[in-house]
Amino acid sequence: MGDSQYSFSLTTFSPSGKLVQIEHALTAVGSGQTSLGIKAANGVVIATEKKLPSILVDETSVRDISSLFFHKSQPFSCLLFRCHFLILFFFLNYLWQVQKIQILTPNIGVVYSGMGPDFRVLVRKSRKQAEQYHRLYKEPIPVTQLVRETAAVMQEFTQSGGVRPFGVSLLVAGYDDKGPQLYQVDPSGSYFSWKASAMGKNVSNAKTFLEKRYTDDMELDDAVHTAILTLKEGFEGQISGKNIEIGIIGADKKFRVLTSAEIDDYLAEVE
Amino acid sequence: MSRGSGGGYDRHITIFSPEGRLFQVEYAFKAVKAAGITSIGVCGKDSVCVVTQKKVPDKLLDHTSVTHLFPITKYLGLLATGMTADARTLVQQARNEAAEFRFRYGYEMPVDVLAKWIADKSQIYTQHAYMRPLGVVAMVLGIDDEFGPRLYKCDPAGHYFGHKATSAGLKEQEAINFLEKKMKNDPQFTYEETVQTAISALQSVLQEDFKATEIEVGVVRKENPDFRMLSTEEIDEHLTAISERD
């Protein structure tokens, strides 16, 4: 990638041994909207603030993908799993709307903090990698493998010529044979598995809150409540189903984004 | 050669500054404002209208060649605010992409797909050093088969959103404030109201009354989904209607 004139890396070591471009990328992430994830005993929840820049923005252009997926999947459920995947990706790529939580495979979802346009690139690449794995092995890609490949892409952009690192950190939530999993991937390409994590503007308060509230035997519903409370901590203004997004995956191994009505129900329970 | 800390190069190419910002992208936004024109787009119940100033700096110029409003396909229009040369490049590539889409998939490229394509291309320029971001904010309009009238705005950072009404260019913020008041209760504008809201917003923000030759207006309507630029007579009718209304 890049012109031959830029065949040198833009991310180089400083005299103290740091890769400063990556640190700046992390600063960009730190000024993004807060997002968090919690791994429960029987599922994973990821959530984020969704503050649209103006009331003039058309909310329907920020459409819920999963609603289209469910009603369209009826005729496809009898086809081979392979076709299901392909058609899912076809729809996702062409009917993508501006939504922060995105689905990578039917059992893996992802949210970000940082630069939206960079996130779109990573989602597209990850979906393609998941599909290639499936075509080769006739199996859905395990969460760890997808995370590893996505992280490898992010690392590539810290070393290749003529490109800058991605200005996003990802929280990947999935449920496969090894159970529920939550991974955080940073602009450097390093990734870790977390029981609960947060990123973006309010990260230190959110993490302290999560440390206090987290228990290993939490159920998915408790985790959703905790996620909402954590978001509420640093939230400016009135929290509602319209300005946060929540994605969950349970033992049914189907990732879905909650509708704003469902979020409002959870909010009512929390109060 | 660039150094790890940026070494001043964070202002020259799109690498991160110490605060995590991309200066080149921010400068691209400034270039959009430096072009000195303001554009407005409004989405109604069954039509979309975009309006922009038409400044012909020299009387010797052929005024028909001065335009910021471009048809991409018969059904999609693009209003490019900012640097005219960058706008023409973007339009050329968008036209190519839309034509290939039609050939490859057998149906017309929808508005949001075009907007996403433009935004993704802009994102590449913010990440690869060999190309600078384009100094253009693009407003894409069209009638979607499922969702009706659609207006999208794509900026040099690679962001894109659908809008009920929006603005770009020099007086962007004032225009957005004006439009927020108008669109507060989600009015469903008819075609005439849509066009007149857009034109009167521009007049109010720039504080001058226009002649029909000083603005360009582009519309798409559900009854006639072809992207059309209004003739001077039609613009005159709307201008008269606005002044009579006030």
C-alpha cells in the first residue's frame, strides 16, 4: 500500500524507544465516546454512547441492522450455512447504516471508541477474513482467530510504508465453543481478553466502577444493568434508548443490537 | 524523512499529532470554508432540495461552466462545496463508480451506497500519506426505493450521515442553527416548502436577497426521481413566492 515515494514507515522509534504515532493514536481513542464491555457467565454485553452531532441528523440513517437480518433470514434458514453467511455479508455491506455497534459474524459483534471512518475499514476487513475462514474450513471462525487477524491488520498499519495507525480501539464480543469471550484490540495491534473493560473519554471512572461491580458469576441481564449504570456515570445529559447502543450475545450464540425500546425497558429497571 | 515524534510532519501529511488529531484533515475542512460559498440541503416528505451560491468572479467567464451541482447518474445528484478541482475529481470517480455498480449488479446505485463509497474513499486519504484529503464536502441526494427522499453529507474526514437538513461551507454553523429551528418538530415539507426553506435559509444566513442567476438549485422528487437543476425561471418563481410570503 502507498506510493513508492512513501516506502518508509511513518511510525518510527523515538530516541527513548517509544512508537510515538501509536501513543498519539491512543490519545485519539481517549477523546472518543465512551464504550465498554462486560463478560457474564452466560453471555457478553457491549455498549457505547451514541451522541449524534446535531438534531438535523436523520436517525433512520442510523438504522438497526439486526432488525433487517431477522425478517430476511426466514427464507434463508433452510439453505446451507455457507449461503447464509454470504448473503448476510452482502446485505451488510450494501445496506450498512451509520451504527456504532456492528456485527462481524452471527456470533461475534464489535464496538469501538475513536475515529468512525477507521472503524468502518476494520469492520470490512474483519468480515472478509471471517468469510474466508468459513469458506476454507466450513466452520464459523473462532473468536480468538478473528481477533488475532484483525489485530494483525492493525499492526500492519503501524509498520508499513506511507500509512498511519488506526485511531480506534475495538471491543470484540463473541460466543463460540469456548464460551463467552470479550477482547480489546488497541491501535498498536495488541489484544487482551477481558472480564470487563472500558475505553474512550471516561475510561478511568468507568474502569473503577466496573472493578467494584464485577462478579464472576454475573448473569447476562445483570451485566446489561451494570453496563447501563457505568455509562450513566459519566453521561452528560439525559440517558435514553436513543443516545446509547447496546449489543448482547447469549448462550444462543446470536449477536444482536438491542432496539431503543428494549434499552428503555432496561433503563426503567435500573432506576 | 519523518521522525517518530512527528517532527513537524504531522502538519504536512496525515499522521497523528501529539493530541491525537489529524491536522491535514482539519486543514481540509478549512479549505472548504476558504472557497467562500455556502450550501444548504433540505429533505422533505417526498423531495430533496439543495441550494448553493453561484459566484462568477469575472464578467468574461462563461457562467454556464461555473457550477457545483453535478448529476452522478440520472437519479443521483452531488453538490460539492469547497475546492472546485477536487470536486471535479470526486464527481468523475463517483460517476465511474455508479456506472460500474449499475453494470455489475443490474440496478441503480442507491444514495446511501454512493455516500458510503465517497466516505470510505475519503477515509483512505486520511490514512495513507501519498494522497492528501480532498477539500470538498459532498452532499448526495436521491430518492431511495425503500426509504424515499434521502440527503447524505460526506466530509474530508470520512464521516457520513443522513440528514433531514444540513449545510456546508463558509456560513455552515449559522445555517445549521437556522435549520435546527425550522426542523425542530419534524415538519414534513411538501416540494414547494422544501425548496423555499432551503432558499430562504440561504438568504437569511447570508443576509442578502438573491437574483435567480446567483444561486443554483437541484431537486429530486418522488413524482419525478430524475435529478434536475432548476432553470432560472423556476428559481424566480420560488424567489417571488418567498418574498410574497414574507
